[in-house]
Amino acid sequence: MNKLVVLIALISLSVSCSKVEEAEKTMNTMKEQTIQMKDNTSVMYQQVRSKEAEDTRNKKFEIIRSEEEGFGSKLAAAAVYFKSFEFQLWTAAKDFDDNHMREVLLLDAANEFTRRMSDLYGKINVKKMNPTNDGKKYSSEMAFYAIAATMHFNHHFQDELIDSKASLKAISFYDVMKSALIKDYNLEPLTEYEEILVSNMNREIMIELIKARVDMFSALALKNLTDKRDMTFKQKLKAALFKISDGKWGSIELPEVFSKSNAPTKKQTIKYLEAATKARNILANIGVEKELEKTLKSAYSKITLGDAEATQEDLEQQEEEKKEDSDTNKVEIQRLIVDLLK
């Protein structure tokens, strides 16, 4: 009887061990399958992300280059173009989106951007560019200005990522460009993607983009401050003479609308002027001087913000005094204009 009990116990133990081993094997298989599925999902995500981002950039750059599209459409397309670089969608996931991958994606962006810009740059004459020109004849110039004005745009995904991981820092293509130029000027070590941006002709193109940014934001601010539809015959005559003589004679005098503008318009104008000033300061930091494009310079030299008899010296004096009854926005706009005209 005892032998039978022992035999039954041994058989039960053997069966139990077999089931445990089978369960462990099943668990290991499931674990391997889970890891494989995760790897496949990661690869698939990266492939889809790359394809979707590239398709978006291609479509938007076609709009930027198109002779049929107006400046507004080019500007909107350029903003999305910069948001669609794959580094903008970097997730910081340790398994496939580590810091090395971010560097790779930034290198891809630098290579693509410089190649596209090389083609566009060959179609324009930066010495004759004017941000107030429009029409098919100036399509390539408008494309260049649209790109210059939107380089700072970031995909909202970056902001969300920064919110969730405070140790990270959002980075725009404009940030990358500025860093490359400043490091190059100061003879500091550069990353591989920064080297691309400042090598050979690329450095010249990057600098001209920032110069165009100064003029473009200045032009947008000027548009807020004036309305050319109300130009008098005399003003139109002076403007025509200025254009024909390439700035030697005549002048650009535009009817002002500051006194009729609402607070949001004034605040937007300040933002435009600040963006122009900051861009010019970047150039100054790398030893590059930048004066406003002559049409803009002529127009701004006549701006009084409602003070018809005010001279440039008067405007500087008003800014220094900061009278208690002065409009805060007006004083700030005057200060920024004076700074841009230096």
C-alpha cells in the first residue's frame, strides 16, 4: 500500500513539473512574441512617420515654389514644411528614438534643406530683392522670404514632449541654423549637421535667409502701420521715381493708420519688429552688418505714428522721455523703428 502511494506521488510530481515547464516555456514564448511585436511596431512607426513627414514636406515645398500661389499660401506652406521635419516628431523613446537618432534626424533635415535651398538660391538675386514685390515674376523671391519668415516654427508635438519631459528642450530649424553660424564664427566644435549648414555656399545662403528675415518682418510691421491704398497722387509719383531711379530720387511715403489701429494690431506690429531686430542682432553676433532694404528704409524714415511734423530726432527724444500720457505700444514701436534704422 505504501509503495502504491509513493508511486502515485511520484507520478503526480512528474506531471506537475511537466506542466510547470510547459507553462514556463509558454510564458517565454509569449514574452519573445511580445518583444518581437514591440520591435515590429517600433520599426513600422518609424517607417510610417518618415513617409508621412516626407510626403508632407514635398507637397508643401511644391506650393512654396509654385508660380501660381500667392505669398500668403507660400507662407502657410513654409510653416508646415518646417513643422514636418522628422526631428520635430522625435519621441525620446529609449528603444528607438534615443539622442543618437535625434542627431541622425537633424542631419537628414540639414541635408534636405540645403539641397532644396541651393536650387532656389540660384534663381534669385539677393541684392535686388524687395519684400514688397509680388506676382509670378517674383515667385522665387517670395518663396525665399516665406522660408526666411517661418524657420522658427515648431510642431506642437515638441511642446507637448517638453511638457512631459522637462529635461528636454524644443528645437526649431532656426535654432539649429543660429547655433551653427555662431559656433562657426567663434571657431567652436560643430556637430555633423551643423557643419552641413555652414559648409561652402550653404553658409552664405543661411546668412541671406536671416537677412531676408529682417526685411520680411519689417515689411509685415510696415503693412500694419500703413495703407498704400490711400496714397495720394504726389506720394505715388515720388514712389515711382524712387523705383525707377533705384532709390536715388523720390521717396516712399505711405499713409499711416496707427491712430486707427486696435490694440491687437499694435501688439502684432511690435512682435514683427522684435523678430526683425532679433534677426539683425544674430547677424551682428557673427560679424555681418545688415541695413533695411532701401524701400523699407525710405518708408520707415517717414513714419511718425501720427506725429506729422515729428523728425527722427523728435522720435528718439520722445522715446527717451517716455511721457506719462504716451501710448505704451506707440513708444515701443517708435523705439524699435529707430533701432532698425540705425
